[in-house]
Amino acid sequence: MNTFPRWLTAALVLSVAVILGAGAWFYRSHEQNMRREVQRNLEAVALLKVNQIAAWRAERLADAAVIVESPFFIQGVARYLKDLNGETAEQILTRFGSRKHYHYRDVVLVDADGRVRLSLTGWTGPLHQEAGRTLAAAFRDRKPVFTDIHLDAQHRPHISVIAPVLTGEGESARPAGAVILISDVQQFLYPLIQSWPGPESTAETLIVRRDGDAVLFLNELRHQPDAALNLRIPLTRTDVPAVMAVLGREGVVQGLDYRGVEVLSVLKAVPDSPWFMVAKVDAAEVLAAWHFEATLILFLFLALAAFAAAAVFVVWQRNAKAHYRDLFQAEAAWRKSEMRFHTTLMSVGDGIIATDAQGRIEFLNPVAEVLTGWPEEEARGRPVEEVFRIVNEETRDAVENPVTRVLREGLVVGLANHTLLIGRDGAERPIADSGAPIRDEKGAVTGVVLVFRD
């Protein structure tokens, strides 16, 4: 019982394996659920922002279309651009002024050559290069077109809708000029993009577009000042979510943001625009709460494993105590029996010698000590022939020791008549004796008991 029982070892190993396996499954499952929850939140925010931006763009295009599709407005513009009549100019500016509730920074009328003719703020031009390119596209496509976000002369970011004013009917219509609705992106678009509905301190949404062989960040960033229209990252940095977005990736991705920090991101293209939305949050912040919970989970399952081990140890200890108690009781009973047996042997009137399987003496009772002349302490361990010396009384020849015969034949044997025992002191005594084998529980001979008398 000194070793741990195999069945308890198996029970312990199985219990710990089950607990640790369940812990690993629970850990992984909980982590995946948390990641999915974060991803759902990011997807919801990204979808909300994309829809809001798309709606805002659609409203600006529709507003521009309403202005330039009015026949009276077209006639007034054509008349003004022909003779630059002041009364007509006032009427056009009055119509422009009605758009103030849409928070335009300025409303501008340009002629077919792109020269500024009228402006609510009195601005006289010239047009920005981006506006010039977009004006050409509006004339070509015969519909309102957005410029991209760009900096004006005062280095303020803005975006415009350029709507061509067409004179004539059908295919013969020709652009007489265009209306430009200029919006300050810092008043509505940037706040819309940068607002975040949750408590995360590292989360943000941003819009980007491709700019040659780099990705250009269009809005101000939460963690890097003065990034709008200035920060570019090469398209070779394919581990950056913004780069992934302009290269066509959509959905949930994991990578390094513009700071080189690992983030979880959701990528979406903004419909009818060259823009891409990136909603992201630092992985460290997302997983901070999870790491705390994971630590608790780890301690919980380690505690369960320790409890299982302790329970198995208690069972083993209890069984061991019961086993040792039984052994003690058996030992006590055996000692009691042995003492009784020893007392009996010591009290018998015949001489008794017990040997081991090699014929070496293990026990002499007092009568055997007297007859042989050997004290037990000196005789123990000696060959029986040295202590129990016997000869034929008539011939004086040595007689085969009965112990030798018993060990050889495994049978009970007796001495022949006229046998003399020669004591240690030389005294001779005629004796009668018998030898019997001592067998173990398997029947093997483990020794001999020799009984003799004077």
C-alpha cells in the first residue's frame, strides 16, 4: 500500500484530463464568443457609418439636382452668363441663399470655362485643381458629381458637389455653366465619421482612399493629429487594415493600424464613392476584460483539478489507513499466535530444532539446548550437522542427518534405532527423533522441524 493504487491513479488522471479539457473548451469557446461580439459591434458601427455617409452624399447630389433642374433657374443662369445682368445675379444669389439650412460653406456659379461668376461669400476663385477635374467630369456625364475631399486655399478640408447647368433639349443640351455646393467636412462629415457609440477608448472609424501606390487617410484620426489628407501608407504594407480595404478586402480582419498597434477591424466600401470605411479597436483593449476573465477561468479549473486530486488523495489515504489498520490487527494477531506458539515450543519436553531450506538452524528450544549443548544464540545460523551430530551406537559411523533427507525427499522421516547424539561437550545420548518438512502456502519446502528425545 506504499504505492498509489493504479485505479486511483487512473481516476485522478481521468478527472484532471476531463477538467482541463473542459476548461480548454470553455476558454476557447468564451474567447470566440467575445471576439464574435466585438466583431458584431464593429460591423454594426461600420454599417451605420457607411449608410449615414451614403445617405449624406445622396442628399447632397439630390439637392444639387433640384437646383439645376429648375427651368426658371436654367433660364436665369443662361441670361446672366450672357449679359451679367445685376438683377438676374440677385435672383440667383437669393436662390443660393435658400440652401443655407443645408450648412453649405458657399454656393458658387461658374461658367462653362470654370470661371467663378457668382458666390454667396463673394469668393472670386480660381477653382481648386480637384474642382476643375470634377467640373469636366460633370460636363461630360451631364449630372451632379462629387469632388473628393481636398484642402482649400486656407488649408481647410472641404468637399463639393458640382452640378452642370445644361441649356437646350436632349442630346443637344450644352453646359452653360455649373453650380458648386461647397461643404465644410469639419462641420458634419468628420464628426459623423469620428463619433463612436461605445465606451472603448481606442476605437475609431476612418475613411481612406487609394492615392497612387499608397492609401490616403481622409479624416482626422483619434491617435494622430493632423493626419487628414496628409498621412499615407504604402500599399506594400498589406498588414494594415486600411491598405487591405483599398486592395479589395471586406469584412472582419486583424492587423496593425497606422500606429503599428494590433487591431481588430471591419472594412466596408462606401457605395458610389472611392472611399472605404475602417472601423477598428485595439486588440489589447478588447481582450483586456477577456484576459481578466480568462485568469479567473484558469484559477477555477485549476482549483477543480486540485480538488479532484485532493479528493482522490483523501480516498487513497482513507483506504491506506484502513489497510494499515488491518495489517496492524493481523500483525498483532500473528504476534499473539506466535508468542503462544513460541511459548508452547519452549515448554515441550522434547527437543525441537527448526532449520531453513538450506539446513541452517533458526530455532532451538531449551530441551534441544540441553541435549545438544548449544545455546540458541550460538547455534542460530549454523549448519544443522554441526549442532545435531549423530552416529550409530554400534558402528560409531556417522548417520545421515534427518534434515538432509527431509530436504531431499520432502517427506517425514525418523531415525534408525541405536542412534547416539553427541553433544557439544562430548556427552553421548541415545535418542529417537523424526523430521518433517515446513511448507509455505504454495507447498514448497522452506525448512525442516526436527523433534527428538533422550
